[in-house]
Amino acid sequence: MAMDRRKFFKSTAGVAVAAATLTQVDMQAWAQEIENVPTEVKRTYCNMCGGACGIEVHIKNGRAWKLTGNPNHSRSRGRLCPRSHAGIYTAYDPNRIKTPLKRVAPGEFEAISWEQATDEIADKLKRILDQHGPESVFFAHHPSRHAFNYIKPFCDALGITTRHTHHAACNLGRLMGMDYT
């Protein structure tokens, strides 16, 4: 028996309605259960771009449940962009890298400890500085506010003056515009 377009839509519509009905019942029960769990709110800032807007993370059962804008934050004033709202998924992405990876061959990596990673990076950086001087190191980083509290003093201590951030190239104009308008 041949399936034409009309028969296809009739059969799939019935399956879709049944699935939606079952899902809706389960979702309603789940939503009610979640609604009754106590919520803890922690304030932080969004790191999905260089804007660093203030956010409130709503935590239920030890897991981030939703993000809202911090109404007391001077830039975001309680509003969040779509990118910020999507930020909650980065913490629970199954493909998120959770440990340092060391390249062992082209396209091949092995997981190593944080201690091993920092020791190897420190040793390599020390060798470069000893052999070629601080002008041989170029440090590029994300322009987050806390980066300036740690990265600038770190580079200053090592004599590294060749630093660059996205902040200088792109984000600074937007931030100044937001601050002065």
C-alpha cells in the first residue's frame, strides 16, 4: 500500500498528539515538583561575552535552574540577552572539557591533572623567558573584569609587556558607549 502525502500527515499527526499529551502530563508533574523545591539565588556575572552583565543564578537541588538579570547591576539593570540566557547550558554540556588535555600526537589528547598542567606550563614559560626574554611572550586573554586583577600583575611580575585583549580591539567602544549614554 503506497503512502501518499495525506495519509502520511494523518498518521504522523495522531502520533504527535499522543506524544504531546503524554509529555504534557509528565511535564506538568515535573514542573509542579520543581516549583515546590526551595530556591537559592546567587549573584554573579555573565561570561558569555565581554559585557559582564550582572546575573542571578537560581539554584534548585544543587543545580542551576534558571538565570535572571540582576536588577541592581548598573549595566544590565535586570535584563539579559539571549546569549546570557543560553549560558546556563554551558555548565551542563556533556561535551564540556572538565580537565586539562595534553596533546600527545596530532589530533590526539590525554587527560592530565591540573597540577601536571600548571607545572608543565610554568616550566615551559620559564624556559622561554630565560632563553629569549619577556618580549618573546605575547599574552592574549579575554577582557573579563577579574582577568585584569590577576593577568596584569602576573605579566608585570614577569616583565611581559606584550598583552592584548579583545577588549582593546572591539569591546571597549561598546562599553564606553554604554557607560556614557
